[in-house]
Amino acid sequence: MTIQENIRNIIAELPPHVRLVAVSKFHANEAIEAAYKEGQRIFGESKVQELNAKYTVLPKDIEWHFIGHLQTNKVKYIVPFIAMIHAVDSFKLLKEINRHAAKINRVIPCLLEIHIAKEESKFGFTFESCREMLRQGEWKELNNICISGIMGMATNTDDETEIKTEFRHLKLFFDELKNNYFPQTESFREISMGMSHDYRLAIEEGSTLIRVGSKIFGERTY
């Protein structure tokens, strides 16, 4: 199967409200260009240096999503062009994105990363720490970020029941936040969940953004 065929097959499965983020991290520019020729425009990267190198040479209508753990000292390098940051895991990071975005008069869409997996290695707010951050209300003063939804990664397991339960909890939490903090905010609408091995389950549970890499590009090339 070619990259173009893989893209076509995945897109054909998606409901109208679900968008595909093609996870291009660790893949060569030629692979991204192949997906681009098929009409894919949203690509996900997780390393700032790699993202910057790709942004410089690839078509400027690509919508770059940063999907990895973002260190505060790297924010300034991607703020000029990033379309969405998926994994905001602290109020400190949210403030730093806002600070750099304000300098260039941009508003950056951000997703709050919620820790739903059993692995300790995953980053993100707990449900309660996210509630507490929103309750305190300081985020309302950040005019150069837009909290557009939430993101989560399920436990890396073959147990589909476990995966679906975690995704369901994330969707219920999204509904809670929407009702309590963003009832009139049309832009708060994204649930980024689901990767190559579990995106179908994620869609069943309410995902609006799936992050698919190996099922499009194959295994990493470098």
C-alpha cells in the first residue's frame, strides 16, 4: 500500500466531524509530500527542531499541529506558525504560549492534555487538577490562547474494553467542561484521541481529531 492509498482508506472511514492529523514525526519530507499530494493538509509533529526544519521547506498551506510534550523554553520557536498545540499539560505552559503569542498578535488554539492512561510515563492534567485550574479562572485573562478542547492517550494495551472506557471517560470530561466553563464557546469542540492502533474505538467514543502515523507512513524512517 502506498501513502496515498493509506490516506484514502482512512479518510473513507471518517465521519464528517472527525479530522485526520497525519503524524509525520520522524518521517522524511518526501513522505509528507506524498500525503500532501493526496490532499492531506494537517500534519502532527512532536519535536520542535524537526518541525521547524520541515516548516521551512514544505508548502505553507500545511496546518502544523504540535502533538508532543512541549517544554516552555521551546514555545517561542513554533508560536509564529503553529495551527494547534495538542498537549498543554500545565497552566505554566498555557501562560508561556500566551506570552509569546501576544508578542506577534496571534491567538493559538490549545488543547488541554488529560492523563487517562494507566502508564505513569504519560503527561497531562488529572481530571481534578484540570478542574481546579479552570475553577481558579486565571486562564480567562489569557487573550492570545484559545482553549479549544482536550486531548488524551489511552493505555498501550490490547484490551479494547480498557481503551474504550478511558476514551469514554475523556468524552464525559469534555462534556463536563463544556457545560461548566465553555457553554457559549463554539471553538471549544475538539477531542483529540485515537492513534493508529485505536482510532476506530476513539471515533466510536466521540473523537474529533485522530492522530495517525504508522498506519499512513509505515514505521519510522529515521
